[in-house]
Amino acid sequence: MSRDLTALVRRVEVLAVTAAPGGQRLLHFMLVQMACGTEALGRFANDLAIAMMLGLFSAVGWSALVLARVPVAPAGRSAPVMLGLARGVAVFTALACLPLPLLAWGGWVFEPGWTALLLAGWTAYTVARHYGLALGAYRVLLVVETLVVALLAAGLLIFGRAHPVMAWAAFAVPTVLLGALAVLVLIRRARDQGGAAALPAGSARTAAEQAALNFVSGGMSMILVPCTVQVAGEAYGGLVALIGSVTSVLLLFPRALSFNALPALARVVRQQGAADVRALLDALRRTLFRVNSGLTLVAVAAWGLMAGVGERPAFALAGATAIFLLQLASFYVGQLVLPEANYLQTVEETRLPLVVNLASLGLFVVACGGVMLLVPKGVDAVLGLFAVLLGATFARNLLLRRAVLHRAPEVFA
């Protein structure tokens, strides 16, 4: 195989692995709706959102440590380092499951037992996936992703109609089993390499801080499904889950563009002047504008096709198109400040985005609480929640632009 062809195959593998979680979730939601109905999808999506919020601490926070520590482990010591991290993951997963009975008692979780298994499976899957990313094992990851999707689809298509809990089990059971198998292999490899490495002091705190940062940046979208279920019922929760899965796939493209622009931006920031930095950011902004505008038009056309062809109960709900357009507008607006976010990441400025995200999340939570208390339950309350999302996204943009203007007026003036 030629060098160019090898590089092309590698890029395709990286892209496929990067896009896999978003595509997998969209497929999962569509199969649950097809096999179990929109209301069952709403119940499952509600529990999945809760599991993923709790999983920020068991999965996402520790996955950041995996990416930071496994690549720099001494030769032949990656398995012991990973096994040491896995022990911390196990403790945090058990702690993350503790609130589930209370949430179920309060009516925020429908299937606490299955949600606990879903949380454990998603954690194992996410952490193992990041271990593979840290090692650069994209082809192995692609095989695992394909296997999970195949098992998920088979479980839902064969057993979904008769057993609605397959919405949870179709993903939870395969990932828990694969996670258990991965731990056994990891223990064996770590034993051959000298046993598990001890966790450095402060690892738990660092993982918790990383999880908190992710919750601050992604909390607004994660809490929408549970809030929708509370104010309008499971059917609307299913609708919102479908819409969210579509926009999460759209997000992959602008984020990939901004991520790929980081190395060049870092070189220009360190080696050239403010005018060159401004020119590079302006070029990125124009590219993102074209891509996001094109994606928005494609999404509108796809929505019209899905809503107009066949009998899909989710699309027949009152206000469905308005909810979709508000979510799509929030997606579009949210990508407008990616150049500013790229600049802050390049200069390793973390405090400003944290303060901005905290402020916008606080505004969102207070406004959502007001909608849930004051607006009558039903579609109007759902529209109110999505209007709040759009408003909070606008506010975040304004705050971030003001912050970067103060931080680097020579670039953004």
C-alpha cells in the first residue's frame, strides 16, 4: 500500500471513529422509536440523559486523564497506568449510581436499575474508547464500534417490540460485557508489566474538575430532555431526543474544522503578529459560516422530508417543527464563537471560558426554572425551554466576545 493511500485510510479511520458516537446515538434513538414507540423513546432518552450527566464524573472526567497519562507512560507501562485509572473509574461509577433511587422516587428516572447498568456500560465503553484513542488503535476501535452497533440493532429489532426495556438493555448489556472483557485483558497485560500503577495524588480531584468543566459547557443541552418530559410528557421527550441527536451529528463538522485549524493557529500566535492571527481567524470564521449555513439548509430539507413522508407520530406532535427550528437556531448561533474559543485554547486561557460558561449555565437554569413554574404544561412550556436555550446561547456568545475583546484587543478589535 502506497504512503498516500495509507494516509488516506488512516484519515478515514480517524473520521469514522470520531463520528461513531453521534451516529450510533442517532441510530439508537431511531430504532427505539421504530420498535418501541415515541413515548418509550422519551422514557429511555430521559434516563440516558440522566445517566450521561452522572457519567460525566465516572466516564468523561477520567477519560481526560486517560488521554493525558497513557500516551506519556513509560515504554511497556501503558496497561499498568490504565489499570490504575480503571480502579478510580470503578469507584466513581459506584458513587454516580447512588442518586438514581432518589431521582426515581422524584419522578426524574423511569428505570433506575437499567439506568445504573446503562451508566456502567456507557462509562466502560467511553473509558475503553479513550484508551484506544490514546494508543492510536483506530482500526480496533472501529471494529468494536461496529460490533456494538450490530448488537444494539439486533437486540432492538428482534426483541424491542415485546420488551421495551431493550431500549436500555440493547446498549447496556453489550457494553458492560465488553467492558468486563477489556478489564480482564487489561489485568493480564498489567500483571505481565509489573502490576497496576498507583494513582498520583490528586487524580480524583482532577477527574472531578474535568467533569465539572464538561458539565458547565454541555449542561444546557443535556438537561433539556428530562425537563421536557417533566413539562410535556414522554412523547415530547422522545421528539426532543431525536432532534438533539440530529444536531449532535451536525456539530461534528464545525468542531472538526475548528480542531483541525488549531495547529496552524498555534504556530501563528507564537511566531507571527496580531494581524496574521486576525487574518487566520477571519478565514476560519468564513469557512465555518459557509459550512454551518450549508448544514442548516440540509437539516431543514431533511426535516421536511422526514416529516412529510410516511406516518411518523413524533413529527405530528403540535409544535414539532417550531421546536426543531429553535434547536437548529441554537446550534447555528453556538458555532459562531468557535474562532474565539480556538484562540483562547491556543493561548491556554481556561478561566475566561469557565466564567462565561458558568454565567450562561446559571442564566439557563434560572430561566428554565421560571418556564417550568410559570408556563402551563404542554407544548408552550417546551417552546419556552428551547427559547431559553437560544437566548442563553446568544448570551454566551456576547459574553465570550466581550471577554476575548478585553483579553486580546489587538486581535478582535
